Amino acid sequence: MSYVIEGTTGPWEVVIGLEVHAQVLSRAKLFSGAPTAFGAEPNSQVSFVDAGFPGMLPVINRECVAQAVRTGLGLNAEIHLWSRFDRKNYFYADLPQGYQISQYAYPIVGRGSVEIELSDGTRRKVGITRLHLEQDAGKSLHDQHPTKSFIDLNRSGVALMEIVSEPDMRSPEEAGAYLAKLRQILRYLGTCDGNMEEGSLRADVNVSVRRPGEGFRTRCEVKNVNSIRFVMQAVEAEARRQIEVWEQGGTVEQETRLFDTARGLTRSMRSKEDAHDYRYFPDPDLPPLVLDAAWVEGLRAALPELPDARRARYMRDFGLSAYDAGVLTAEREIADYFEAVAAGRDPKQAANWVMGDLFAALNRTKRDIIDPPVSAADLGALLDLMADGTLSGKLAKEVFEAMVDTGRPPAAIVEERGLRQVTDAGAIEAAVEAVLAANADKVAEYRAGKEKLFGFFVGQVMKAMAGKGNPALVNEALRRRLGRPEV
């Protein structure tokens, strides 16, 4: 179902394109050896190159190039074996060189696509126009002093991938789904950590509106939106603002705007620059970037299995539902954990334990899947104890909670606490006889046709055995002793 906004003069369609800035995962910056750790003391990760000292020459970081190529391959995009860096000239206090080294006319990655899935299950592709490498600027701090602005150059020179989409999205949901899918792919590839709260992934949202079937109208760019939820809200707010302008007989001016998250509105920042405003020209200190085709193919061969392929495999090979497979492949670390638990075991049982007990424990302990309270090896060992009859399902839950609290392996907890399931037929028969003797009236009712009492007898026997009786053997012994009720 298409998304339209009803104005006072009829329906309007929203046209959306995203420019996503993704910080490259690398230990050093794009053109210098300065480190890139988040949260360091201001101006403690700055080389002479980053600070724009005269005579300093940039040197390309090979790993940043490799990360860009991996990302392009993960986006099913063209890899350009020849690309070029240009100088994008503009002045700002946190841009010490007075220009940004970027790629304009000849980017390293060309056209590609991302497939998104919406809440109603429909899937569609969003085109990728290009991915280019560029260096980040520094950061201006305006809230540290009543009359002065401070400058932190730690981010100056950090490698960014700018991923530009086609204007293929038509609703806030589609924009949110696209950004979430892009973030997922980047994290699977290990090319960007996707931490939007740290600024390593942020989006410029291009929005325009038009009458259904009409050509494109003027767009505005909402700058530096740092969460998926805010991207969706910014699309809605800016679309409604533009509709109001058009319907009142005005004209939408091309400009850059900011999203006020507190008020849910966009506000003007500056008129939108065009390419000629930046006076792009080839960077004289950097030769063209020429890639070896065999090197690119080597990177392609080493790519990890991406989320869509992994999800399809879980459904095909493990028999998981689309929902379960989607949950388990949402993050690469979750999928890796699940596969370690499921190896050689019942995958559906492994999925239930990971999505149920493990996720609940992660939430309760405020831990992450990277540092879980129970390792994948220990959870797998717990499932093995259930498979060989050592533990019943109920006992396994008890052991799991003890594993979360103590960090000890399941076998040790079973031995220390005497939680081994009772499978001895004689012990089970004795417990059954004692329960039936103590509840002769209910035995008579059961035999007279009150079949629902069978669950009561099972519960009483399990209680008498402190939950350690093998449920299947308890059921078998009770049915043998009670016989069939009269119907």
C-alpha cells in the first residue's frame, strides 16, 4: 500500500534519498597515522597532517581503501579500479586545511542496491548511486565557554564512507528500513561499527514532495540526523512543512535544514550549496587511486556471509520460521552465538533457548551478546545434558539460572546441587505408589472418567521427587498404574 499524505488540496507523495556518512573501522585515519579511538582527550589524536600544518603530505591508508571496497561488494555495487581524490574547498574553524579531501567526479564505488523489508512483509530494492571516501572535519564546541568556541581536531582526518542512495524511498518507514538494513550490512562486514550515538553513522536526509505521478520538485536536505527513529520523524516533519508551503501558494527553496528533536520540526540552517560552490579540483598531493582486480577479488572471496543469505540458510537448513531467522541474524554476533549453540544439536531447540532464556538473561544482567553471562559452549553443554536425559526441561531452566548467577558450567552445577534427573524406574514407581495412596479419592474420580486429573497426579509425583523425575517415565508409570479412565 502506497504512503501518501493528505493535504488540504489533495494527496501528496514523499520522495526520499539518504546520504549516509559511515566512519570506517580502522586504527588510523585516512591520510595519517593518527589513532581513531572514540572518547579520547580533545586534540590528543592529531597529526601534523590532520592539523593542516604547511608542507605536510597526505598518504592514503590501504586498510581504509579495503574497507570501502568491502562495503561496495556488500552493497552489490560496481567497484571502480580507477578513482580520484579531489579538494572540496570551504572555510570553517574546525577544518584546518581550508578544504576537505573527498571524491567527487570519480568515486571508488559506483551503482549498487540494498533490499529492504517492510512491516507488512513486502520487499523492495533501494538503489545506491555511489560510495566515496572522504576525510572528516574536526568538531566545534560552542557550550564550553560563554563567549568562545573550542575546537577538537580528534575527528579531523578520520575516514568516512559517504553512501548516497537514489531517491527511491517513499515513506518514513522505508527510510528507516533502509538505514537499519545498511547499518546491519556494515556491521556484518566489519567496515563500520554503526554506533549512531557516537557519531560513527549519521544521515543527511533529502526530502521533497509531489503530486502522485508528477515529476520531482525541489528537495531540502535535513543534516546530520543520528538515529533511525529521528530519520523517520524528520522525513514526516519536513514533508508536512513542504506540503504546507506548496498549498499556501509558496515555493520550497533548496536549502539545508536541521531537525529539532525536542519540537519535532525542521529549521533552516543555510542555503544549499551546489558543487561549483566548493570549487572541486584534483588533489595535487594524491595520485589517482588504482586498484588491482585480483586484489578486489581476494576481498570478495573473504567476505562474510551477509544477513539475507544467512537468514535464508537458517530457514532452509534449520527449518526456522522467517521471524526466528530474522531475529537470530539481526546482528552478526547473535548469529555466531546461535550457530555455536546449534552445532550438532537440534537447531529449533537452540533457537528457543537463545531467543528466550539467553535474551532474557542479557536484558536482566545488562550484558551484551559479545560478553554474555553464559557462553555459547556452556549453553550447548546444557542442551546436551537435556538430550542425554541428565536434565529435564524444568531442571535445565534451574541450572541455566545458576549458570547466569555463578558463571559455572552446567555439569559442575548439576553435581554440586544434586540436580540430576531421576530415571531409576524403581524410584519413580515408589513415588507414584505413594501419591496414588495419598489421593485415593482422586484416583476413583479419574477412573470414573475425570481424565483431567492426570495432570494433577503428574504434578504431585514431580513435587514428591523435587522436580527431578523424568517426565516421560513419570507419565508412563502413572498411565500403567492408573489404567484408562472410563468414558
